[in-house]
Amino acid sequence: MAVPSLTSVTPSSGPTSGGDILRLAGTGFAARVAVRLGGLRAEVISVRQQSGASHVDVRTPPHEAGTIDVELLNLSADGRPIPGEAAVLSGAYRYLRPRVAKEADLTRLVRTLLRELKRQVVANVSASVSVDYDDTVADGLNVIAMASLPSVVLSGPTMRESRRYSTNVLHEDVVQGPSGAELVRRRPAYTVDLAFTLTVASERTAELFNLMAAVATFLNRNRWLSMARDTEDASRGTVRWEMDADGEARTQLGSRDDVRAFTWGFLVRGFDVDEGLPLDIGKAVAGTHLEADSLSGGTS
């Protein structure tokens, strides 16, 4: 009877959503194994022997946040656990709530938009949320409630896949694994255009037209908006917005409540909402170097 042992789990932490690739190292692994993370079955990708050690690559299942035990069981040829051939590494892996960096970037973008609208257009600016935006279609109307006038309400964003600005390039990083340098690949980021709508209202026509001119100046002046204005990280990039072809300015100068209003749509182009899901760990690489062969004619 071969009793397996677990010596390491790499990496030692990952997101609660699962999907990460783990490498288990040890000795005495059978040709077929089962792996449980916190009692949940993990998908086994590969089992192999290398340099006198056993290695298993698995994909993590979703799990609530916390530190869990990693258990490996040797299986027979018909896939049944072999009695007595199991190993447990206590507290070897930790599920973490993911840091959604792009969602934080989106929050930063909306907050900066609101701040600049307050500063450059009118002080009474708010964001549309569930308590003041009627999204039902029963009455055929979408109503935005404004506590006082003049007022600007920022609605959105809605996301539209952006093929124009998507790079569609796999991300590859060289990392050190148990057997040397390896390639870790991630899928291309999902790139979208963010569609916003500005709704501006006033009780006076002249004031409304002044606000329209202020919004037009705001959009032209801030075509490139730095998200770094709202964070200490000055390395943050910029985003570009432009008028939305489906959201041109629409003006309403008369209503039952004697309120003048207009809406104006614009797009934020090329916004990555994630960094790409992980793919399988790639083959080992010896190193990064460039080889050049001499060609005739004195060129290389």
C-alpha cells in the first residue's frame, strides 16, 4: 500500500469564485487521484511524476471565504478511493473575496464624473439609483425624480461590447513553478463601451439653454478624463468619451409641471471590466532569449 503525502499547494490562495489552477506536490500519488478542497471536489486536470516527485494540477471549485484543508485520495483503476491511501494538508489553501479592480475603476470613473459635473456645470448633481429611477415598462415611461431645480442626473452606465477597442490578446506571464519556469495564461479582457445619459431640468427656458451650453463645454473640455484624480495611484490611465450616436440631445420645453428638460447621451470607449479568466498552466519554458541567424548580404 502506497501512502501519499502532500508537501505543498501552489498558489496558496485564490478567489471565492473558483476557476484558479492549483498545483499539488508530494509523493506516492496514484495514476488516478481525487482532490477535495474544503470538502468540495476539485477538477483534476493532470497527474504526473517528475524528478522523483508527484504533481497534480486541479481547478478550484467555488467556495466561501476562509482557510480550508486540501485532501488527496488515490483512486483505483475503476475510479474508487483506495482505503488508507489519502493525504491531508491542513489549512493549505485560503479562499479570498476577489479584489474586483475594474469594478473599482468603474466606481472611480462615476465618482469623478459626478464631481466634475458638480464643479463645472451645476452643484445639484446626483446619480440615478433604484429609489429615484422608475425602470418599469408598465406605463411606458421612465421617470427620474428631482428634489430641486435646476438639476442634473447621471444615469447608467449600460455596457455594450466594444470590438473596436478590444485587444483580444492573451495575457502570458512567466512564473516559477515546482519544475522551473512556466507560462501562466489568462483570457483576453472583456472590453466594453459604457453608455451614460445626462438628464438636465430647469423651470426657466433661458436657464435650461445655459445648462445645455455648460454640458456641451463640459463634454468637449473633458474628452479625456483621468481616473487618477480620485486616487493616490497616479499610474491610473485615462478614459475617452464621445457623443453617443443613439443618445443625441433631446429637448422638452413644455410639460404638465412646467419643467423644461433635456437629455444627452455619451459613451466612454474601451473600458476593460475584467482582466481575463485564468487558463491552464502552460508548458515549462527554459528561459527568454532571442536567437538571430546571419543572412547573406551582410544583414542579420
